[in-house]
Amino acid sequence: MDLLLLSRLQFAATISFHYLYPPLSIGLAVMLVIFEALWLKTNNPLYHQLARFWTKVFALTFALGVATGLVMEFQFGTNWAAYSRYVGDVFGSALAAEGIFAFFLESGFLALLLFGWNKVSRGMHFFATCMVCLGAHFSAVWIVVANSWMQTPAGYHLVETTLGPRAEITHFWEMVFNPSSMERLLHTLCGAWQAGAFLVVSVSAYYLLKNRHVAFARTALKAGLTVALAAALVQLISGHASAAGVAQNQPAKLAAFEGLYETTSNAPLTLFGWVDESTETIRHSVAIPGLLSWLVHGDSRQPVRGLCEFPPEDRPPVQWSFQFYHGMVAIGVTLIAVAALGFLYFWKGSLFEHRWLLWVLVLSVLGPQLANQLGWFAAEVGRQPWLVYGLMRTSDGLSAVVPAEVVLTSLILFTLIYLLLFAVFVYLLNDKIQHGPDDTDLTPTGKLALPTRA
């Protein structure tokens, strides 16, 4: 058994499962802020009912996100001890900042969000909701910063120790604003906003198909489609900026994304195909000539570097990188079309007459999750064979004392536990959806002001 392969599979499995929940939490937090803001502005009880219902779903996703995230972090010290020692100064700073600025802020106001509806004023509850939303976004900031440093390290120097070299921060803000962090942050947040918005859209469309909670569903669908369309369009812009950054900072990764072996002027943008790594060609492909050069350089005559410029041992797995990347892009474009079509029909007032489109909206909840997973796979596989790009190979980051048999056993156990957790999550989420919003939430009892004497 290959220790490297098993360790990578275990980390991929645990983080993939974990990554189902933070995007939902971030996206739903945005929707909660919108619903409560509209409630405060209009005093429409439907918005109060929406906020109460989706707060329950948010609590479920938040709980699963915290539980699965802890397991993921433990692996740094067990399976990847050499890597943890190498980047401990960098990751320690980023994760400490997440704990201080994100987790404490988010969890500190979580109790007010969940249990303060009838105990604090509406304004105070809205403030708590905003702080939970801000904390969720801060958490994404520091995690993306840490991961982006692995892609484009900056603000550090290497120090020799008895156990080997170690990266230490020389400039904190250079580390934070490394060449890829802000582009990747916006791209990640757009995916999270879509995950939350399309969940709201999916459940609302389901209620309309079943002719249940119609007023509730129509109101939620309008807000969900608006956020989904806006996030999907911004995602297109952020994706282009992120890809341009990859071309500049990680040219081998971009070449793998496009299956480009020879450095080429007027480089084509491949829409789909199958990479034949033995002949270094793309079979059954459809490509637009010159578009890749134009997207990267703004000039179709400029060359794009190919994989042949890099030693074979420094090239990422081309087939996997290509398919993951193109799958993410295809889903992203499809989500734009779905959100735009749904928004157009809603605006025209004919959405509810097209059951086929409502079913598409029900299934659309899967799109952001698949795109988020494929995007992470593309980013991480495309960085190979580097754990820290250009500095540390993945094979050098393993723990020396953990045998393959132990990793295999823990991988099997984690898989079983996560399957059980996922079943519980699906059961509880379905239970909340089938129950639907409470009619009592149409008569809010939250405090408007301090009580006065009789």
C-alpha cells in the first residue's frame, strides 16, 4: 500500500465532506441578513417567517461544518507532520487569526441568532445576524489565505533547523495578500453565495410544485433567484481573474487545465475533450482558436506556455486537472443560464406555469456543490507535485512514523462515520423541509423596544 496515496485520499475525503457545509453556511447567512433586513424595512411577517425557517437550516449546516472541520485539521499533525513543521509559522498565524476574528465572532453571536428572537429587540437580533454572517466570511478569508499561500507563497524566508528547512513569516501582510489570495477569495465566496441561494431556490420551487406554503415560497424564490444570478455573474468575472492569475503564477497548472503541451501563440480555448497523455493531444475536442491567448494576455497573438517547458516530474496530472477544471466551468455557465432563465420567467410572472423549469430549479441545488468540489479538486491536483508550490513536494510532507496500514484503517473508519453523518444531515434537512415554516412565525413576538410600565 502506498502511504502517499492513502494519506492524500484520506485528506481529500475528509475535506470534500467538510466542504459541503461551510459554503452553505456562508450563503445562508447572507440570505438571513437579506430576509431580516427586509423584515425590518417592510414589517412584512413573511420575511420574519423566512428568517426563522432558514435560521434552523443554517444551524444544521453550521453544526456539521464545525464537527467535520476539526477532523480535517487534526490530520496536519498526524499524516502530514513534516508539512506542518515546514509551514507551522505561516499556518499558525492564519488559523489563529481565523479563531480570533472569525470563529469567536461567529459563535459569540450565534446564540442570539438562534435563541434571541423573543428576547432581544429586532434591531439587536439583526445585528447578531450580521455578525454571524461577517464571522462566516472572515473564516473563509483566513482559510483561503492559508491555502493561497501554498499556491503562491510570499512574505516568508526559509530558516534551517536540525529537522530541515522551515518557512517563517517576514511580512504578515505580504503573506495575507499573496499573489493569488484575493482572487481566490472572491471566487470562493461567490461559490458559497450560490450554494446558499440555490438551496433557497430549490426548496421554494419544491413547495410551489407541491402547492404548499405558496406565499412563503414565492417570496423566498424572488430573493433566492436575485442572489443566485448576481453571484453567478460575479463568479464568471472572478473566475476569469483567477485563471489569469494562474497563468502568471502557476503556468504549468493552466497548461494542464487546458491540456496544452506546446507553447502556442493564438492558443485555443478548449471547451471539452479527452486528454491522451501518451500522445500529448486532446481527442474529441471542440476549441475556439486564439481565445485562450486573448483571455490570458488580452492579445490573441501572445503565446501561452505549454507543459513541454516543464520537466515531466514537475507537471501536474493532466487528465484529472483538465476534466475537473472543465467540469467546474461547465457547471458555472449552466448555473448562470438557470438563474437567468428563472429570474426572467419570474419577472414576467410566468415561472409558476412552467413545471419543468420548477423541477430544474429544484435540482439546481446540486450545481454549486458540484462546482465547488470540482474547483477545489482542480486547484489542488493542478498544484501537484508540489505541496507548497515550488518549495516543498507533496511526498516530502508526510509523517515519517505513521504506517500505511494505520492510514488505511482510519480512512475506512472516517468514511463510515461520514456516511452516517451525511445520512443524518439529509434526514434532518428533509425533516425540516417537509415540516415547512411555522404559521406562528407570521405573528412575530420579538421586542420592538424596551418595555414600559403599565
